[in-house]
Amino acid sequence: MDKYAVRQVFRQIAASLALKGDNPFRIRAFENAAQAIAGYSGDLTEAARSGALAEVGGIGKGTLEVVRELFTVGRSSLLDELREQVPPGLIEMLKIPGLGVTKVRQIHAALHIETLADLEEAASDGRLAALPRFGTRTAENIRKGIAFLRRSSEFHLFHHAWAEALTVQRALAALAGVRRAELAGSVRRRREIIRDLDFVVVHDDGTRDALVKQLGAAPGVTEFAGKEGAVTLRFASGSVVDVFLATADDFGTTWVRATGAATHWEQLEFRARARHVDLRAPYPDEESLYRALGLAWIPPELREGAGELDAASDGKLPRLLEERDLKGLLHCHSNYSDGTVTIAEWAEAAKHAGYEWIGITDHSQSAAYAGGLRADDVAKQHAEIDAASLQVPGVRVLKGVEADILADGSLDYPPEIRRAFDFVIGSIHSRFGMDEIEMTARMLKAMDDPCLAVLGHPTGRLLLSRDPYAIDMERVLAKAAEQGIAVEVNADPHRLDLDWRQVRRARELGVTISIGADAHSVAGMANVPVGVGIARKGWLEARDVLNTRDADAFLGYAR
């Protein structure tokens, strides 16, 4: 069990207690524990066992016992008890935008609704709209929220799934008889949202039955299903894990098939039939299987059945971007807006991570919700940036800004202030409900501003939370290519915007891509490899990415 699963348990406990009307201080204790666990960087298992976790702010005696129980038996007796007292549908309702504890309790008390299906019916037949402080518009938004929740409820954000997958991988590798445990499935392909976790386990000869028994007895497993060559485990946390069993001789075949995507494997089968190649023959590694089909090895990120076989056959696979290719760290917020880090601390962090330069990009003044940088403070911030460049030799600190694209398509700040920055990222942070014609016109107008260097999180999506706004991205990408404006892959795991499918289209049009950490603390630098994964899925090479240039080349492009 990883820290994200533990955090989720604490959140569910806090939500259940709130719905019961429990002591606010007790509720806050579990909310604080959830935040503390999410921010803990050490070995959580060892810290829980030794009691060291009790020294972490936000963790008390009661919450520590919950963590210990989770790691010993794989479940929380407190959460089990609360599930008997609070209908699970009420917890689900809290995931709907605009529905908090107060409104959910009001709905439950007035209409005796306990499931999403009943809530949807009440939103459609007028009962919900008739409640005090609701109304027709609120009822319709709730109905739309239920539909979105149904589409997304089985999925997890990539960074949560990745952390959990690494924990499971270590546990699998430690089982008796296991020679090797490898990630597979959509996590290995770096999809932006993940449903199940997939692994391939290579076991010693004659140990398969014993291994299957070990898997079924793993802590936290609530459901177990075995089929030929694979085992499916469902955990108390809700996670589903598929384990594909292989020998050393057939590992390559099993790994390719378990990695997917299904369309990729189907295309391999079609090619094998045409070439009279038997994919049931033993292939000890992936390279030998692809070689038997006359193909170069295909990186997992590209295995989506979208032309990668033709590229591998013709020797036209891209040399994909790697994290080490990046020279600059872009889209970093300091304590001049909603970041927690000083500019000097950012410079030190960038140097320590091996970057040659960093672009500070605080929110502009219109972003009052994020403590946007006031026009009167720009000169002060720029002086601090110059000082940081001198104080931290070996890294160059650049003066950027994330300027709001306002409703009329203009950029925040007067032109003379925008020109004082080394570069400008333009992003939309308001009025998401415009129709496609209005939103596209807004974006295209912003791209006419000569100060704009990068278009930030261009579709506005929040994965599993908010759909992209309506916009004609084909027109936006075409104009970006025409005017030499970079388009961002925002590496915040909640965004990963631009989508990898559109990244590939941008590459075809000749658009330069930037990878923006959108970091508000030093810990946010961990977003970068997630963004690199999306860039790789979009077939990007180092030459396609703005951050791979040195500072002078970047500034030459941005200006």
C-alpha cells in the first residue's frame, strides 16, 4: 500500500465523519493526516512500524494506529465501521463539483437519497431544484457532474497509479520463486489516466501454483480470480491488479502482450499471420519478438496502434525525448504569487537538479485568487531575480510571467510591463464556459500579441475533474506553427495538457512544444518526468522541445 492509498483512506474517514456530523476537531485530524501522508517523502512502511511517523506534523496517536493497521492487515477497521453507518453513495456525491458536506446532508435529510442513481433522478424530475438554495441551474450542474463522475470513477491519475505500481512491483519481486517483476499495461505506456495496474512476473520452474497462493494471501486482497497465465487481485483500497505469469523462455511475448495496447497487439498478430510467424513460440525478450516480425523495438509509449508498426518497419521511429535532454525548467511559481518558494531557493533547486536555466513565471495581477504579481511589484521581483542569478552561479534565472488571457483575448498587464519580462506564458484561468467560436477567437487574438511566447495548458482540462473547454485546437495549433508560438505540455499530473494525441498533431504541424512543470514548490519539480512521458507519447524528439535549448537560444525564440 502506497502513500496515496493511505491518504485516500484518511480522506474517506474524514468525509464519513463529516457526513455523520462528528466532532469537527476529529474530522480535521484525519484531514491533516491525509495531507501529512501525501507530503511524506520517507519509507512510510518503516516509519509506521517504528513509530517515527508520530513525529511528523499532522499525525497523531489515533491516525498512526490507522496507518499501522493498513500496513499489517491491509484495511482500516474504523473505515469498515463507518461504511456500515454512512451510505457509500453519499461519499460518492462529494466527488461531484459543487456538492459539499452541507448540501449532501441536506439532500439526504430532505429527499432520503442515498445513491447516485436516485440523485440523478431527483435532478431530472425537479425535486432537487425545489430544495432551498438549489434551483434549476444547480440541479442541471449536478446531473452533468454525475455523468462526468461515471465516466471517470474507475480511473486514477497517472502519478498516483505510478507510485502505487512501484510499491506493488517491489512486493511482487520479493515473493518466493519470483525472478523478475516488471510494469506493464497502461502505466508502462504512460497513459494519462489509469484503470488497472498490470505486471509481468517471471517465476522459477515448478513454482507457479505456490506463487498463485502467495498472491491470493497478500495483505489487503479482498477478491481473487485466477485464469490461465494470469491472476487478478482486488484490494480493499479499490485497486485492481492483474499479474501475468511467465517463464524466462516466454517473458518477451508475455510482456509485449501485457503492455498492450490491445490494438497494438492485434496489429502484431496480423503482421505475424502475413509473415507466417508463430507468436506462441518462445521469445525471451521483447526485442526478439519484434525482430522476428521485421520490426525495430518499439518504445512502450508509442504502442497505441497508431502507425508505430509502419514507422518501425520503415526505420522511421523517433528518437524520443529523454528527461536528461532538458536544459531549462519552465513554469515555476514563487512566493511572489501562489508558490511557496523564494526565487533564490528556486535557483538553488534548479542547479541541484542539473538545469542550466530556470524560468520564474508567477501569476499576473488579474489572478487575484492566486495572489497575482501586482504591476507595482514587477521591478522588485526582477531585481530579486537578477540577485539570485548572481548568488547562485551555474544557473541562469529568467524573468517570466504566466499572464492571464482575459475574456476579450487580451493579455494581462499593459504592453510596457509585458515587454519588461524575458518571456510570457499566456493561460486561460477564467470564463471556461464560452462556446467553441468564442473561446477559439479569444485564444487566437491572444496569439497576435507579440509578447506571447508560450501558450499555457491550452485546453484547460483537469483530469477526472473538468473537461477541456470547447475550442478548435486545429486552428490554434496551425496559428502557433505559423507565428512561432510554443504550446505547453503542462506537466501537472492533474492537467497533462496538451493531450498526447494533440501533441503528436502539433509535431506534424511543426509546432514547438514546451514542458512546463507548473510547480508551486520544489516538490513540484517531480512533475517534469510525467510531462516528459506525455511528450514521448506524442512522438516528440529533443529538437521538438523548447526546454532542450540553452538559455540564449530559448530567449531568441521567446523574443
